[in-house]
Amino acid sequence: GAVKESLQTALIELVRQGRDVDKAVATLAHVGRHGDGRVIRAVVLGLAFGGRRRVIHRALTRLCDKGESKAVEAVSCYFGHHDGAVRREAITVIKQFARRGDMQVVPKLVGALADSELRVRMAATDALREVARRGDPQTAALVVQHLVHQCSGVREAALITLTHLAAPDRGDVIVAICQCMNDADIEGRKALLGALQQLAPTGDPQAVEEIVRRLTDSSIEVRKTALRVFGVVAEDAERFPDVHALLSASLEDPRASVRKAAISAVEKIASNNPALQSLIFSRLDDAATSVRSTAILAAGRICDPQDQAIARKLASFMEVADPSSQVAAQQALGRLLQRGSKAPLPVLQELLWHPSPQVRESANAALDRLPQQMQWLRENWSPGKPPSRMRAALMWTRSGFAERRHAAKG
């Protein structure tokens, strides 16, 4: 017994001096008593002197049971070591040794998500997948705190971790994000909204409710972010009675950038909702050029393909002095033609004989979006013999293109 004790003391001293660490650790695993705290701490000390992770893990497995609190505490102490390589190795050992759901170590691993080194954060993310319980609200609340960190790398690590640890319905994470929102600064609220976009299931009531609340945030940047996220997460605006009024208010926002974001958000949920489509049409005459162009493009994508009034309204922007509105109108009408619409044909036929060469060129460019098999229709519209609207519609009908396109889509 005395000889064995002396051998242990000598081996521990070797580890402390950083000499032959792997051999000393491996020998300690064979001569040390099971559960001996002094030997366990010496084995873990090998991490600080370049001991191989595999050797240390094997030694801990022999000296104590998986998840032994003495070993877990000893290893987790190195999460704060000045050397990033040691921190990373300690986290990896914990990943292999700790029991799942051990709340003695999970908060420490969550803290490592904010490490200054990328490799350490990656190791912590990987370890949490093995150690933390999926769907645990306490863990989710801890990780969500890092979503408002000033470092983008830390926010990314937290988002990846939440993706893996969230419950199937993501309810635990959504609750934690919503609770954190009120205390966050502007950048924090933007980051949390971005996390909702990534994590919340489409149409989730609690997530959409929080996003809608942010549509009236005091910060312009937060309102813009909320509009963008709303367009992605919201599925059915009719389920939220106040949304129509809030979106209308966003479209009347003094800042043009907010109005643009509102148009993009409305467009994503307005395809089968005439009331929401009318909100976009109301911005076709916006005073800001950028907003007006955004509304023109959106109208071309969502309006009724056979609506002659909207087609004429869009075509009217080809005659304005603003180049961006002209280009937007050209693209919007071209998009309608691609959708199988015949509504733009009469007005484009008229614009082919407009006094302005620029307008004629824009009309021709829009007609370029006609399918190849329909280009003959434009060629028949020569300045010497322009067809009537009835004849244009007749030629379109006889071509059979609209029916074939509908059949192909079906």
C-alpha cells in the first residue's frame, strides 16, 4: 500500500511538471483507486500540459463512473483556461463524459458559446447537442441570452444550438425569445426577430403575435426587421384582426425604407387576399421613387392577370419622367405576360406608336417577355396597320397559349 501510494504521488508530480503526461496519466488510471479525487484532479490536470484527450478520457472512465461530479467539476474548471486549445479539449472531454441533462455542466457549456475563439464555440455547440436535453426550457432560456450578444459569431453559435436543442414545436425557444425581447436593445431586438424567422414554424401564433407587436416598435430598424420577418413567418393574416390596420399604418410610415419593407411583407401574404392587394395598389402613387417602384413590381407579381385597370395603371408609368418607375413598369407588365395574362396587350399595342422613342422601346422590351411562340403577335403590329383591341385579343385566343400554359401548370 505504501509503495502504491508513493507511486501515485510520483506520477502526480510528473503530471504537475508536465513531463511524460500521457504515460503518467495512463499509469495513474491503473494504480489509482476508483473515485479518488486527488488522482482524478491529477488526470484532468494533464489537459493543461498537452495530454491527449483520448488518454485522459480513458483514464477517467477507469477511475470513476460516467458523469461523476468530481470529474465533471475538475474538467469544467478548464473552460476558463487562458489557452484556447485547453478550453476546447476540456469541452470535448465533457461531451464524452458528462451525463445527458446534467445541469451542473450545461450552464458552463452555454457560457462557452460566448468564447472568443471560434473553435471553442464550435466545440461547445457540439457538446451541448450531446449533454443538454432537447426541449428543456431552462437550457433554452440560457442560450437565448446569447442571441443579443454584440459578437455575431456568438449569436450564430447560439442560433445553431437552439436549432438542435429546441422542442419539435419550438415552443420552448419561442417563449424564451419573446421574454427576452422587452429587455433587449435595438440590435438585440433585431437579432431576436431574426432568430424567430429561423426557428419559428410558419404561422406559429405566439411568434407572429410578437412580430406584430414589433411593427409599432420605437426603432425604425426594428420595424423594418419585423416587417421582413412577418412576411416569412406569417401564414394567414386573417387570423390576426389587427394586422390589416398595422400593415396599413406601416405603409403610411414617414420613412420610405419602412414603407418599402411593408410592401415586401404584404406581397408575401397577399396572393389570395384582395384586401391586402389593395394596400399595395394604394402605394403606386407614393411620393418616394423607391417605394413607388417597389409597389409597381409587387403589383405585377400579385394582381389579377386579367385586370385591365391595373394593367393600364402600370403601363402609365412608362410615360413618366422617372427612369426607375419606367423600368419597374416594363418589368411588371412583362411579368404579367409571363403569367399568361392578355390584359397588357391592348395598352402595349398603343404604346408601340407612342411619340416618345423611349416609351416605344420600353413597350417593346415588355413584349420581349412574351413566349417565343407568341412573338409573331408583336410582329403583326406594324405601324402601317395597327390591330384593333378586338383583333389583338382574337389573335391571343386563337394562339391557344393561355390554355396550354394553364394545362402545363395543372
